Amino acid sequence: MDLLTLLLILDSTIRLATPLLLACLAGLYSERAGIFDIGLEGKMLAAAFFSGAVAYTTGSAWLGLLAGIGASLVLSAVHGIASITFRGNQLISGVAINFLAAGLTVVIAQSWFKQGGRTPQLVGDARFEPITLPFADAVKDIPVFGVVYNELISGHTSIVYIALLLVPLTWILLYRTRFGLRLRAVGENPASVDTAGISVVRLRYIAVLICGVLCGLAGAYLATALQAGFVKDMSAGRGFIALAALIFAKWRPWQALFACLLFGFLQAMALRPDVLEQYLGFKVNAQLLDALPYILTVVILAGFVGKAIPPKAGGEPYVKER
Amino acid sequence: MNELPRWAEIILVPLISLLLAAVLSALVILAIGENPISALQLMVQGALGSTYGWGYTLYYATNFIFTGLAVAIAFHARLFNIGGEGQATLGGLGVALVCVYIPWPHWSLALIGAMVGAAVLGAAWAAIPAFLQARRGSHIVITTIMFNFIAAALLNYLLIGLLKPKGSMEPATAKFAESTHLPSFQDMFSTADNVLFRGAPANVTFFVATLACILVWLLIWHTRLGYEIRSFGHSDSAAKYAGISPTKIIMITMMISGALAGLMAINNVMGEAERLILGSVEGAGFIGIAVALMGRSHPFGIFIAAILFGFLYQGGAELALWTSIPRELIVVIQALVILFTGALDNMVRMPLQKLFSLFKRTPVSEV
Amino acid sequence: APAVIYDLGGKFDKSFNESAYNGATRWAEETGGKFAEVELQSDAQREQALRRFAESGANPIVMAGFAFASALGEVSADYPDTKFVIIDMVVDQPNVRSIVFNEHEGSYLVGMMAAMASKTNTVSFVGGMDIPLIRKFGCGYAQGARAISADVTVIANMTGTTGAAWNDPVKGSELTIAQISQGSDVVFAAAGGTGLGVLQTAADKGILSIGVDANQNYLHPGKVLTSMLKRVDNAVYDSFMNGENVEPGINAMGLENGGVGFALDEHNEALVSDEMKAKVEEAIAMIASGELKVHDYTSDETCPAIQF
Amino acid sequence: MTTAAPAIELVGISKAFGSVQANKDISIRVMPGTIHGIIGENGAGKSTLMSILYGFYKADAGEVFIGGKKTAIPDSQAAIDAGIGMVFQHFKLVDNFTVLENVVLGAEEGFMLGTSISKARRVLKSLSEDYGLNVEPDAKIEDIGVGMQQRVEILKALYRQADILILDEPTGTLTPAEADQLFRILDRLKNEGKTIILITHKLREIMDVTDTVSVMRAGEMTATVKTAEVTPAELAELMVGRKVRLTVAKKDISVGEKILEVKDLSVKDINGVERLKGASFDVRAGEILGIAGVAGNGQSELLEALGGYQKATGSVTYKGAAMDLSGLVSNGQDRRSNGIAHVPEDRQSEGLIMEFMAWENAVFGYHLDPEFRKGWLTDNAAMKTDAAGKMERFDVRPPDPLLKAKSFSGGNQQKIVLAREFERSPDLLLIGQPTRGVDIGAIEFIHQSIVELRDQGKAILLVSVELDEILALSDRIAVMFDGRIMGERRPSETDESELGLMMAGMTKDVA
Ligand SMILES: Nc1ncnc2c1ncn2[C@@H]1O[C@H](COP(=O)(O)OP(=O)(O)OP(=O)(O)O)[C@@H](O)[C@H]1O
Ligand SMILES: Nc1ncnc2c1ncn2[C@@H]1O[C@H](COP(=O)(O)OP(=O)(O)OP(=O)(O)O)[C@@H](O)[C@H]1O
Ligand SMILES: [Mg+2]
Ligand SMILES: [Mg+2]
């Protein structure tokens, strides 16, 4: 494969992996704290709509981002109330949130913009523009390094860089700070946290809200960076792929990055059947490529490639008094 | 916590949850500048005001009975089957294979054949996640979600390839032969001078679904298998002690669940579309979750809840047709029903428990 | 009263459905009449929508999209007194008028313009759902490009194989980027809502794009070379005008009767050179006269100019 | 000594869980620098009371004074701030964390972990040395034994500089030697001026280590006395509310043929750890073989393997025929149909389905029997009649087959299980912890039923952690330690101290 084609595919991989990564990290915070979240998809979708709508209305991508995070946070709060305060079934709450977002975004979009459930196209400052990193132009003629820097590393929107930075940040937070220790503990054995004098409820709410913020970023990225506006169902199953990546990564940040890049790469390859055919020598079925992340996840879950052990207290409400 | 009386648990809690969902939905309608009262009138008129409306309401309800039963039976074994969508998709494939490739002499035989095809493929699609749960401990919720996507990709592959008649634009099979056409309510109930259920898709499958409710009820509460399923659902450690094999129960329950979800296809694929198109399940697998939660996993409750959701679907379609309220409103209502009856039921139950303990201060038998 | 049913993309898709909507509103403005309309949200609604409109006495009922064919086949016989108009597909029934377009002819024209505008001698095509109808666009486009330059590279990609392919701008955008990397500097999108992503990306990346169905030049002024017009609006307008008297049968709308064409307005004036105009006008004349025959992919599911 | 303020004073504490009144208007004072025992039967409310003091549960009413000062304890943080540490009955440790991480959890200094961990390492080292509590700071909890885990819990409290240490049944899972070591540590802590509350229901421990003792019964505090001024018999009477008689009348009958013969039975758990290591013994018709041992030494695995739902290796012969040890759950059905009954150790999670009604529970395990079947369907009416009869005969109160199992008290729940298993008149009865959490009246009834069955010439394998029970019922006693049978004794030839040694793995007797 020539370098340029490879770079372009990797470039596209990064773009497509970013929303997965943000949602995956979002899920990581929540599930590490013991709150399962299959509502990543819904939160992302809600954030995509509100960021698109507000960015269009105000002309500012940043305000859009805030609105997207806000919308995602509202759904997170619903999930928190259902699964933490009222000790409801976390899976069912997640399902409900996905439907809520799928329905509400269209209903509101239709009544707001009357464009069949989409927002108008975003232009100018209403979108996140790619950032050219320093010296990208200067080094672009240097073989390999320069090209890689210019084509692959430089030229993404700020959210992409935020997402990538979040990986080491999450790692440090999780394994090197007080907060991370408590977060991991509450997902393994909430009673240990409780008897250590820390509020389980507060800790779990914080985790769920962080999850909301990150899903908000993911959604805003879809509508205001990757695309120029919201269209109905634009999350298109990314929340579930993120969930798959989270399992694939065994709930760890660096592995999450690799899983998301892998799934992003698969998506990017699915867009380049020509390249695949050229290098593999046969036509790869498009549906197979679409389904590959899901199949891989099932294989991982089945324990054929390492065992994915979820946080022990995950999915169970913390009940002291029966 | 004090337990609620049975009737309150079965009727009051779901009813209040439903009411909450309805109130919130009304607020949504208000917020988009429409009148909830007239919207409701329109829905009632459109869904229940004519045999035509009923024909659609019951058609949707038939789908939801099947998927609701599917989710419910899995709930009894404490398994959460989110894979109804994929299983019903595969059920559709089963129906299509049976109807396209086998020349049937009469619809009744075709129906039986299609039921077998739908049930077998639906069960097979549930069997893999079930096996992985039973033997490898993979979380069934995640695997069934993944299998929904895989089913969609598989069907997509087949419908643009093997199963698509040449020259067709759509990813769909050919129309099924005339001899496989199921009698619709119109065929069954119309007289020469009084056409009832004109053009509505409700068909004989509705009675199959009703029968399925009765059979599932018998299965759960009047058979040894049902006893074992419930035992396992309440306590897997106790089930093991009693000589009930978890693997067997997980496999059988999920396969029954998948078969029920798959059976939905005789309604929508064989009874209505009379060919298999992509995305024919249309979320019914997920609505089954709402229906099972509403119906408290009891076949009778599911029957009622399915009709309620049938009403919502048909009424919602009417809204979309005659007002500017988009059809997605029913998705919102569905979400709220799932939220309140499934995830926030303690929010409803806790105050009720307080209320009831005010009236009845005698504790449980102190012997 | 007449009624129109839009397909899944919704009436404001800036493309096919919107074109139908424009035709209907033009009729309403001119005649002061009222019409019923509905945007489909799912495949299963097709038959229901048809029946409800027929029951309520709407006549004629116009539906935009090939996917109605099977539902219409069911319904039309039940309402023999109602006239139905289906766009993009042929349904052979006594009360149905089928309007099809010679998209390959319009696509041929924009293919010529693309080849002339291209500096890299590479042009590309992004289709929506991979169906013969869309290949018909792509095939016409490739033929037009080849007519200008025999060695032009034409890249064609389809977005997907399901209805979702009409509404996936992200994928449209990524496909465009991939095509740019392969050298394309003019991209033609025949992909419904997905096309918006294509046009957006083309504008972002500084290459030219070609819109479809409606005039999409205004979306990115100065960056959309032209739009392949498919006068769905005219089809709807005419049907509404004829009212209950629309004539059943097949109606092919091609270059000769203004059914297809290319868009020229203030937004793309600067992009379309006189030479382009001349060549295209010449081709129009030749096609209209039958002197030049553009191959229709759907006629035999092959294309002489490109492999899909 | 001056009249110092009590280290702890609880006044009028009440707490209800739903309809269960776990604590009723309890008051108690504990003086600083003493070890105070709390004794009471299972379910008396001991843990609840201490959990309230530690802020784990919120009391419905009552006040807490620490060092004479009224202190509100809304949560555990408040308790920790007041200098209270607690070692729970079920440890509150994070299994996949290291010892250090568990110790610093909640007591970190500053946002970054690094400094807390290195400080904790130092402190832990010196604490360990001071009190002889050696633990490996970097070991994961899941890799260390219960004894070590308990020391981690104690270190957690000491690290937080607790002056008041509460231990809830600390010896339940310890061997006598480990228990002795624990008591030595407690003694040291006491001498340093710390106040210790020790919950137990073992009279001997109370007598040995405490200065004062409170007795709880059915949620109430029945007495607080100086340990030196009370005899064990008096304590026992206070505990159960009447005189205790722990002897059971047994007929002398001759033992019959070998019913069960176990050779080299071994069981590995899911992690591949061997829990049962080649146990061999036999049980004859007309005798009770008692298996004594500290909980967690392989008894549960033994019962599960014999009950047919745990994979095992070795050989087991029942009435001369080899038993299938593959652990296929269907084995359980075969055993039942061959006359093996099993009363499991844990009625709540194995013996009964709490959400099922009594009649459904009364056929649990025997639900495939033809008598409960009508064609394809179950004969629910027959099951109900059958259940009503059993409940009548076993004096289950209330005798209502339509009540859910969870609404019966512990003793009555156990009677439902016993009725179900005994009424089959099994040839072999496997019975684990028959009287755990059951009050004295029911204990007598249960013991009598077991002996009656033996008198009918049935073989009985009795597993219990209560030495008294083993001594009272068994014809022969086998002691288990670390998955092995340490030896066999006749009750007449042995005593508690010898058995206690064997339970700790110390014996010259080679099995
Ligand atoms: N979290 C809880 N929810 C509901 N009921 C509880 C809870 N904890 C204890 N109970 C009930 O309160 C009563 C007292 O229980 P507690 O655990 O305090 O007894 P205990 O004296 O510590 O017994 P044991 O010796 O078995 O540990 C029991 O009836 C028990 O079932
Ligand atoms: N988990 C529970 N859920 C509901 N009710 C319970 C629960 N546990 C106990 N109860 C109720 O609390 C009451 C007291 O239970 P507990 O087991 O403490 O009884 P007990 O006094 O020890 O009786 P017994 O001597 O028969 O063991 C019972 O009558 C029972 O109805
Ligand atoms: Mg206790
Ligand atoms: Mg008790």
C-alpha cells in the first residue's frame, strides 16, 4: 500500500474513531463505577441534535458543544436517577434513553426547523474547523515524518485532539488519583467505599455525569465537526460499537483507544472497497465489514480471545436495606 | 420494605407509570405547539374508530404480542433478551425461505410451514447468545445487541444477493405465491354488502398470537419446564440444588424466546407484506420490552399491553398523516413507558408502599 | 384534492423530495388550491398512507419514489376511481400514471461538464443506495465524461445497500475524501441526504461538486459546478394540474420534454465556461433528436463506460 | 480510676427493616480501655446495632455519645472522624485491589495517589511490626486467605487511628489458632487504651476475652453484666430466654450395612483451586456421621458433590453402586429418585425459592415426580394438598401453603425444607447446618427429627460448624480441615478441645 493511501485511510480512521473513542471513554467512567450504560447511543444522538441546533441558531460551534453536553447530561441524570436513586434496572433505563433520544430529537427537530427531522446545514463558525498544527506546512515535504505529520496528525478538529488527550488523562485519573481509586472501588464493591466513609451515591452520580459530558462531546463532534448539521439517527449505532469497544478493551483506557482505532479502521476500510480489493485480491463483502466489530465483540465476549471481566458490582444497584 | 398488595402491584403500579408517561407525552405535544387533547381524539378515532383502524391496531398488536411474550419468557428466567429485533428478522428469513421455495397447496399448510421456518430460525438466532451465556458467561444483553446488528447485516447481504429477484430495485424477495396468502380480517369478517377491515393488514395471525398467549401461560405456570424456568429465574443457586440444569434452562428459554420473536414474521412478512423486505421488524423487537414490562411478564398483561401499543402505533401513524406531529412521537411515548414501568418503577412503588402502610399497620405474620 | 407522499428522506431533503414539494407548492400558489401531504417515516407506512389518502377521497395521489411500486400494486386495484401517480417506477395498472425520467441523459450532460472542469482528468460519482436506478445516473455520468475525454478516470462509489444509504452524510463525506485522494476534483452526488455530506466535503476540500434532482447550486455558491435537474417538481405540478384527469400509462420525461437538464444560475455562472455551455447545448440537441443515444443502465443492467 | 466518660454510649436506638424490628430501644455504655462483648443468637440484631454505630445504617430513633459528647453519625465518615473503626462480619474489601490500596481507600491525602500510597506503606509497616499483624502490602485481596483479609480490615481501622474498634463475629471463619492470635492482638490494643466491641455468639470467647458483656435477644438488649460476675450457663439463658438443654435422646440401635462409601473425593473450584482434597469416609445405615470443621474447609463442596451439583473426582459408592460425579446437574434428580435427600446449608439461596409460595417450595427438587403430573401439565392441586399435609405434620407456622417462602421466619422456612426432604423417607440424608439461624424451640424439633430418622435405620451425613450440635447428634465425628478429613472420633472418646485442635489442622492422628 503506498504511503499516501495508507495515510488517507488512517486519517479517515482517526475521524471515524473519534466519536467511538469519546463514547467508549464515557462508558468506561460509568461502568467502572458500576453503572452499566447501554444508553451511550441515545446520549450521543441527543447531543448531536442539540449541538447542531444551537450551533445553527447561534452561529457558534462552541455554544453548540455546550448545548450538546447539556442535553447529554440531562439524559445522564435520568439514567442516574433511575439506576442510582431509584435502584432501577440499568439496562432497561439505557434502552429507554436510547428510544427517548431517537424520538425526541426528531420530534423537536421537526417542530423547530421543519426540515423533516434535520437541522439546516451549518456554515462557518457554527462548525468546528480543522486545526493546522504548527509547522505542518513547513515540514510537509520531509519524507515520511513530514508527510505523516501534515496529513495524519495535523488537520483535525479540536474535538479529535481533545478525545486523544482524554486517553492518557483518563488513565492517570483512574490509576493515579484518589478519585480513580474510589471510582474503581465503587464499581467492584460499593460497600467498601461506603464503609470507608465515601458516599457511593455521589461517586456514582459523578461518574454518570462525566459519562454524560463525554457523550455530549461525541455527539457534538458528529453534528458540528464530522458533519455540518444533524440528521435523524445520525449516531447510526456508534454508541453500540463504542460499547463493543469498551468490552473489547476490557474497561481500560489505552486498550479503549486501540479498540476504537481498530473499529474506526474497519469503518474506514469499508469505505474503500477499491483499496481492499486491490490489496487482498478479492472483493470483501461490505456487509461483513459492517458486521465485523459486532462479530469481534461476540468472539471476545465468548472468551476465545482473553476474558472480558466486567466490574464486579456492575449492573447491580447498591442496596443496603432490603 | 413492605410489600404492596397483589392488585396494587399488578394494576396500580403499571397504571400510574403509564399515566406519568402519558402526562409527559402530553407535555411534549404541547411543547411542539399542538393540542394533546385533540391529538388523543385523533388517535382514538384513527385507531379504534373504525374496523379499518382496529385492523391496523390489531395488526400491530399481533407483532407486539409475539415480541412481548418473547421478552417476558426470558424475564421469567431472569434473562434480558434485547435480541427480539434480530430474532424476528431471522424469523422473517425463515418465512421467506419457506414461502418462496416451497409450493404450498393451501394457506393453512403454508402457515404451518412458515411458523416452523420462523420459529426455527428465530430460535437458532437466540441459541448462540444463549449458549455463550450458559457456557462462556458472556453477558446476554450485549451479545443479543450485537446479534441484532449481525442479523441486519446478514439479511442485507441476502436481500441484495441471493434472495433478490433479478431486475428488482429494492432489497426484497419476490412476492410470495398466491397460495401462501393468509386470510385477512377483511376476508374473514366481511359480508358481500358490508366490507369490514377494508385493506387493513390484520390477519389470522392474530389468533395464532392469542393462542400463543394461552400456551405461554400454560407453559409458565402449569408445566414442569415452566416451573424450572421460574425457579432458575428466581435463584440459580437453588435451581442447581434442585437438579435443574442452568445450561438447559438458559438454552431452552432463549430458544423459546427467539422462536416467539421469530413467529412475529408470520404476521408482518407473510400476513402483511407478503414478501421479505429489509427492516421489516421496525423496532417491534424493542417494543416487546415495553410490552413485557407493562404486562408484568404475564401473558394476559402482555395481550392488553400489546393492544395498547398497537393503538399507539396506529394512532401515531394517523397523527403523522393528519397533523404535523411526527410519527417519532410514539417512539417517545414508548421510551417513557419503558422508563417508568421498567427503570423508574421504584419511584412509583415507594410512595405507594408508604401510602399503603399508613392504612395497614399490621406487619406480616409474626409467629 | 390532490395529495403527495414523500419518500423517506423527507420533504426538505434539498433534493428529490424537496423537488416534489416545490412542484406541489407551485401548484398551490398558482391555483390557490390545497393539497394533502405526508412524509413517510418507515417502509411499512407506504400502503397505509396510500389507503388513508384514497379513503379520504384525495385524487390524484402522487407518490415520489420507486419504493412505492409494490404498495401501489396492492392498493390501486382497491380504489379504481382514484388516480395514482408514481414517480421513478412503472406500475402497470389502469388507474396509475407512471412517470419515469431519463436520468441517464441528464447525467450525461453533467458528466461532460465534469470532465471539462476537471484539471486532474479524474471525476467521481457518489451514489446513494446501490440500485439499478442509481447506477443509471452513474452510467450516464461516466458516458458523458468519456465523451469529452476518452482517458478520463471515473470513480464511482455507492453509499450502501439499504434505505439508510440515502441519509448517511458522514459516509458520503468520507467517500468524497477517498475519491479526492484518488485524484478526483469533480464529484457528482446522486444520493439524497447523503449528497449533502458530499457537497459539504467537496466545498470544504476545495473541489467542485454536482448536485442532483433539485437545483443545489445555492448550497455552496461558487463551489457547486452545476446540478443535474430531474424535474420531479414539474411531474408533480403537471399531475396536480390535470387533477382527476391525469392520464394513466407510462410517461417518460427526458431531455426533449424538459424532464431532465442541468442548472445554471447566479451561483455557478463563473464556473461554467462558454465552451462548456456550447458543448452541452450541442449534446442536448443531438440527444433530443435521437442522433446521440445515451445507454440506459436499467435497460440491460450493463454499462459501457464504467464498472460498478 | 476516675469516673471517665464512657467511650461509647448508645441511648434508645431503634431500627426496623420493613416489618422486622431489628433493634428495639437499645441503650448501652462501654468504658474506654475495655473489651465489651455483645452476644446473641442469629438475627438478634447485633450487627444492625453496630452498623448503626458505624454509620452504615441510619437508626430510626436514638442518640449516640462518643467520649461523653453527643455525636451525630449520619454516615461512616462521621464514625471514622469520631475514631470508630469496624471490621464487618462480611469484609468490605475490594477483591482486585492490593492491601495498600484497600487501606488508603477513603483515607487518601491529596488528589494524587502516589504520596498516600508511599505514606501508607510506611505506616502499615510499622503497624504490622507493632502488632504482629504481618501482611504483604502489595498482595491482592483475592489472593490472600480470610485470616489475612481480616488483618487487613484491622489495619484499615488502625490506619485511620481508630480508638474504638468493633469486630463483628471475627472468629466465624478463623481456626482456633488464628482466633487465639486475634485475641492476643485485641489484648494489646486494649492495653494501649483502645476500646473494643466484640460481637460473637460463642460463649467461650466472651468468657475468655471480654471485660463486660451485653446480651441481645430478638432486637432487645436483655442484660449488660461484668463478665467476671456471670457464668456461661447464665449467659446462655439470657441469650435464648429460657434454660437450654442441648442433649438429645437417642435409642441405641445397631448400625447396618454401608450406605455411602466415599473414597478420595476431590473438588476444584472455578479458579482451579482444590477445595476438597481426597476425603474418604463411609456412612452406615442407622448412624449419624457428623462432619465438624470451621466454615470454608471444604464441607460445602463435599455436600455439593454428594448432592450431585458439583463436579468431583474420586469415587463414591451408594448402596454398592458407583455414583456419577460429573457434576451434571441432572445428577441431582437421579440422587433424589434413588432415595438421597439433601437439606442444604443455605436454605435462602439453595433450599428454597423465596419468591415461590410454600406449596411450590414443598415440591422443589421433586417437581418431576409423576404424582404431581397430569399429562403434559403439572397437577398444582395435588401439590397444594401435599404441601398442606407436610406443613401440618412439621408444624410450620402459619400452615398456609399460599404464603411466599420469604414471609416465613427463618425457623419455619427451615421446617419447610425439612418436611420436603424428610417425608420422602430417604435412605441417605445429607444435611448441612440444620439449625443455622433457627431459634431454640425449632432447634429441638429439628434435632429430634434427625434422630428419629436415624432411629428408623437411615444413614445421615450431618455437616455443622456448631461443635455442640455435632457432639450432641453424631454417632461418629469426622473433622475436616483444609479440604481433608483430619480424623474420626466417637463422641464418647473425645472432647471439644481435641476436636478444636483437629479443626485447626493439628493432630498426630493420620487419617
Ligand atoms: N439490610 C437488611 N435489610 C433487611 N433486614 C435486615 C437487614 N440486615 C438485617 N436484617 C434483619 O434484621 C434482623 C437482625 O439482623 P442482624 O444482622 O443485626 O442480626 P445479628 O444479630 O447480627 O445476627 P447474626 O448472628 O446472624 O449475624 C434479622 O431479622 C435480619 O433478617
Ligand atoms: N427478607 C425478608 N423479607 C421479608 N420479611 C422477612 C425477611 N426476613 C424476615 N422476614 C420477616 O421477619 C420476621 C422475623 O424473621 P426472623 O427470621 O428474624 O424470625 P425469628 O424470630 O428468628 O423466627 P424463627 O425463630 O422462626 O427463626 C418473619 O416473620 C418474617 O416474616
Ligand atoms: Mg451479624
Ligand atoms: Mg431466626
